[in-house]
Amino acid sequence: MRGLVIPIVTTVLMVGAMLYQAREIDPVLCEPPAVRLGEIAGFESEPVEVSEAELTVLPADTKFDKRAYRDEYGRQFHVSVVIGGRSKSSVHRPELCLPAQGFLMTDPRTATVGDVDWHFVTLARRDAPSMGFAYTFFNQAGYRTSSHVKRIFRDVVDRSIIGRIDRWVMVTVYASTADERTLRDFLTKLKEVIK
């Protein structure tokens, strides 16, 4: 009998959780964070148009802000802010779309810059120099993570238990150089214009 306690308790908890989730709820869609890219001292910048593919593939309530920055040495940093809507498909792991764009992703790592966790990778294409790339996620409640798994777990709990649809923001940064120190310096400055 003692050996049955754990399976019985586990079954009761799982069935209870499934019944709780099966109830009809209409989750509340949270207000999106007010995120806009701004000017950075010492950089030239210009807005970038949202691509036709982004407008076509991603849900209609997805919001975008994109900007290209150039420093005094000619190094470029392309920043995209994607704010998700009701659908979970608005914000996704870059590992899903970058290989489809012809990039080979290498050397994945996570690092904290300031108080923000970023996921870094090096991007390579045939006959082109390597590029630095970093991304992070945050929501309207201020929860930040560079982990897609943690973001998904939080989203599942919020949608199914709390009854709330978070408005996730994905910030991606492409750098024209693969030098991580240069990218980290830029991310430090970017934090001041993206809240």
C-alpha cells in the first residue's frame, strides 16, 4: 500500500489540474507595455520598415518597432521590438526563423548585461562575415528572461491558471560585428532607451 501513495497522489493532482484547466474561461488580454525605440547618444539612427513577411505571417495584433543604429566606427546594430498580441505565435524563439533566413547559429550563451539577461549567438552566412545576435523577452508585468522555456512556462501558467494573456515583448539585436564586447556595450546603451 505504501508504494501506491505517490502514484495515487500524482493521479489526483493531475486529474484535478486537468479539470481546472478544462473549465471555460475567457482570459483577459493585458495592455501592452509602452515600448518605443529612441535615439542613443553617439549613434546615428533611423526607423526601419516592418517587412511584408512579418506583416503577413504574424498575427494582425502584433506590434513592431524597428530601428537601425550606426556608431562612429561604422558598426551597425539593427534592433527589433515585437510585442505579442492574443496569439502565442506573435513572439517566438529566433531559432525558428533565423535558419530559414539562411543563418547558421553557433556558440549559444546567456549573459547578463546591466540587470537584463540576454541570449547571445553568433550568426554566419556563406560568403559573409559573422554577426553578433542577442535577444531577450519581457512582459507587461516586468518579468524578464532570456529563456524561451521560462517564458513559455510563465505564459502557460498565466493563460491557464490565472486567466491572463501576457503581452510579451521580444527584443532582438543584430550587430554587424561578432565581437561580443562591442555588442554588450551597445546593449548597455540600448537599455537606456527601451524600458
